[in-house]
Amino acid sequence: MKIVGLDLGTVTLGIAISDSNRKIAFSKETWRYNESDLAGLADKTLSYLTSVPTNEVVIGLPRHMNGDIGVSGQRALRFKELLLERDKELNIVMWDERLTTSIALNTIAMTKTSNKAKKRKERVDALAALNILQSYLDSIK
């Protein structure tokens, strides 16, 4: 079974998925959503998960550099709760996502991806999800 990686932003959700052997992560897409509708995003996410042969999701947990969980981290934890309220059998792993956005930005800069802000933002979120998922996959080898 594959594993899905998610990078939850304020108004976007980056999505990555592993191969069937759970060794390599691939960025898939970025969704935009209304920041006040986290419950709607949870419903949309669960609908997406039914189309992927998976029972495991890795969600990036934003932490401050000192390890504390701030507002963004609390939002990610709330998103996890909303998913579990709707599907109690889903295995959700919260994964430290410190520096994943910086890594994604550096990757984009090195590959000379378009500098249009919207396109860059969409790539950053999907690449951040990829980085979250790949670091998790590397840890379970």
C-alpha cells in the first residue's frame, strides 16, 4: 500500500504519495481551500484517500526551531483530529516538517522553475509534502 504525505498551509494543502514499495515519494498536487473550512478540507481529503490504496497518512507538523508547537502546528493537529473523527481506522503519523519549505524553495531555485508567484507557491507546497513524506519513508527503512 502507498502512503500519502500532506503539507497543510493556511490556504493550501500540498499532497505527495509514495510508490507501492514505500521507498520513493512523488509530489502530486496542491489544493487551495478556504482557511475557515478545515472540516471541508478534511472531507475532500478523505474522499481523495479512498481513490488511493492507502491506510496511512503522514501530516507535516510545523514546529518552531526550539521544538515548540505554535499556531500552525495546532492547526495541523486539529486537521488530524477532523480526519480521525471521520475515519477512525486511518493511521495518521505527525511528522516534524521543520525546514521542508526552505528545502522546497531551494529545489525550485536550482531547477529554475518559473518565478510566477502563484506557480512557485503551488510547487513549494507539493515539494514540501514530498520532503515530509520522503523523510518519513527514509526513517522506516
